[in-house]
Amino acid sequence: MGRRSAEVASRAPVNRARALEVALVVADSEGIEAVTMRRLARELGVEAASLYHHVRGKGEILDGLVDVVAAEIEVPAPGGDWRDMIGRRAQNTRAVLLKHPWAVSLMASRTTPGPATLSLLEAGIRAFREGGFSVLLAAHAVSAVDSYVHGFVLQEVNLPFRDESELAAMTGAIMEQFPAADYPYLFELTIEHVLQPGYAYGNEFDSGLAIVLDGITASLTQ
Amino acid sequence: MGRRSAEVASRAPVNRARALEVALVVADSEGIEAVTMRRLARELGVEAASLYHHVRGKGEILDGLVDVVAAEIEVPAPGGDWRDMIGRRAQNTRAVLLKHPWAVSLMASRTTPGPATLSLLEAGIRAFREGGFSVLLAAHAVSAVDSYVHGFVLQEVNLPFRDESELAAMTGAIMEQFPAADYPYLFELTIEHVLQPGYAYGNEFDSGLAIVLDGITASLTQ
DNA sequence: AAACCGTCCCTAACACTGTTAGATTGTGTT
DNA sequence: AACACAATCTAACAGTGTTAGGGACGGTTT
């Protein structure tokens, strides 16, 4: 009865893949800060130092986690409208990153890309190139859309509230602490938009994505 | 000559402001991971536990750092073209965040905004509202542009190279490790764009910003 | 069969981290 | 001179990643 959260059979031999498997479960259920060498080892029925026979260090675990998440992102098959393909790629990316909220910051901070990360990038560039974009324009476009997606999700996963009541409490606390007169437009937007029933920050994703895609279209015809 | 990097006079009394001052210097010169309670205390000529008489915990230091950086971002004065104002705001944001590379992730992960953070947001919304945007469109637009800027800089500050030769070494290492045939378009883009003399990823910022601003313009007239 | 070798795992330790409890100092006021 | 109070101290706790060195086990070679 000791172990409660990540139930992983500790029979199979310890190796890099099993360590990553366990790390993913722990990160998803308790956050990335719970992924420690001692914790992974305990989950694998082993001592911390033993992990260093399968992995160069904790960095390799983090790199591996990033690529596992990247592999989970479905890339649209070639052949089709670039706008549709890039749009779906963006939606899929957001969906997967929301399932692993710790992954966004990690993807940015880790700098050794794995095969899945490269494939995701390849699919983005391909969609633009086969859609008639020059190499230069494709580079600009994929950078713009990926920056937008990562930036949006980065904010989204760090929001300090999860439902409307928590949001109301949050905005209330902020507006109490600071004079509302200093931020008239922010105040207006909060009252008339944010605090309206049915609001969720995640809804802004689609409009922002449309903005970026429209901008990319405009960059084509000029 | 024990102390070498952050030379801060340790005469003045210890308080929250001085702690933040020291924290900023340490973070800029040695990275955010060097900002530890013991390090700040040492720099202030004091023991770590003493800091807790001036600050609730390390979180308050990090929150303070975020707002110090936000305060450094120059917001354009009211009255002018929205595209120009938002563009300058984006450029200024990027410039300041590049001076404090640790700040991007921190701004996203900390969830207690300070006055400077709110002012920056206020200025963005104001530019759109006074440019004729509805509350809804202004919300969409400011979310889109801020997501783009943060996402771009997040990638930019985490690039594992600083000059063209390091970039060449990096791409070379990646292309050795993985079969280039698996990523034909990425390969093409690398050869024809990334490895061209004068390339720097930061140059993509302007084109992406133009894309977002064009997209916002398009969202107005539809 | 006996010796060897490499893989895997262990214990122990090092130098760190944020944070708290409780004692001690120093300064200013009564 | 006595008190009060804020600021600082020492010591400790439960963690972190990582390395060194030793022991057990299996398979392969002599």
C-alpha cells in the first residue's frame, strides 16, 4: 500500500525507456518538479545512483521527455491546403501541451532536439513549401506560427485559476490591491469581457491563430 | 579577493529593495539559478535566514524581479497609430527580455502580477482601443501579439549557440546524428537559409511581428 | 571446472537548496 | 537603568544531483 500514484510494474528490467515511461507518469500526475532521480529510482524499485548506468544524467531524462511529448503531437499528412494543415498542427500542438503542462517550458529550455521534435518542424516547413512558399517565406511563417503557439500555451498553462469563480476571485484580488483608476482600459476589458459568463482564456487561441494565419496569407500576396 | 562578480556595497541596510537589486545583478551575470537565498544573503553581508525578516520567501523575490524587468519595458505614450505603438511595444519588450534572458520563463511562471506588469498590459489594450478596436477585438489582438512576442523570445533566449560558427557546428552535429533524408525540407531550409552568411534567428522577429500585425489589420476589416 | 570480465546495483558521501525555531545582539525609548 | 523590539545569528531538517568505490551476479573464455 505504500506506493500510491504512479503504478508501474517493477519487474521489467531498468533501462532508459522505462525510466522515461515512469518520468512521464510522475510529471503528469505531480508536476515536473516531482521528477527527481531518487523518485524515478524508487518507482523502478532501485536506488538513485543505479540510474546513472542507463542515463548520462537528469538532463538526458528531460530531453527524452520533451521528445516523447513531441512524438505525441499528430502531424498532418502531406498533401492539402497549407492553412488547414498548419491550423491543425497548431491545434494538435496546443492539445498535447495542455495534457502535459510542464512540457512547454521544458521544450524551450532543452536544446538537444530529438527525432520527433525535428519531424514536427519538418511537417511545418513542408506544409508551407508545398503550399507554394519560398524557402525564406516558409522560414518566416513557421517561426511566426510556432512562436505564437508556444507563447500562447506558455501563458495558458500558467494561469493561476481553472474555472470562472477562481478567475473572479483572482481579478477581484488584483483590483483591490491596485487602484482601478490606474488601469482604465484593463478594467474595462476585465468587466466587459473577462468576467462575462462563459469566458475562458483558452478561447482566445483560435482568434489569435486566425490572426497569424491571415498575416501569413497577407505576406504571400505582397 | 573573494567576491568577484556582483559588487554591491554592503553598508546600506538590508531591505526588500536592496535584495531585489542584488538579485537582478546576480541573475543577469550568472543566471537565475544562481539566485539563491544564501547567495543574496552573502552579497548583502548577512546570513540567509535574515532575509526572511524582509521577504516572505523566495517567491516574493522572483515576483519582484519580474516586475522590475516589466518596469524596464518602455511603453509608448498614448496618441498615435496603433500599429506603430504596438510594434514599438513589442520591440521594446523583446529588447528588455534579451537583456535579462532568465525573465521570459519567469514572467510566465509567476502568477502574481505587479504594477509594472499591469501597466504594460494596460498600454497594449489602450493602443488598440484608442485605435478603434472593440473590447473583444482588442482582447484578441493583445493576446495574439503578446503570445507571439513571448513565444519568440522564449525560443530566442534558449538557442544553444551565439554566433554563426556555433550554429554551423550545431546543425552539423544534428545532421550527422539523424539521417538527412528523413527531413528533406528542414535540410533544404538549413542549407539555403540558416547557414547563409549573416543569418541570425533574431532577424525573424520583425517578419513575424509584421505577420501578426497584418493579421490584426485583417481582423479589423472583416 | 575454474578463472575472468563486464553489467548492474548498492551504500556512503559531498556540496548544495529553501525554510523554520530559538537564541542573541544592538539600538532606541521610556 | 530597564525595557521593548526589530534585526540578525546559529543550527537544523528534509530535500536535490552526482560521484566513488565496493559487491553480487551472469555469461564467456581458458
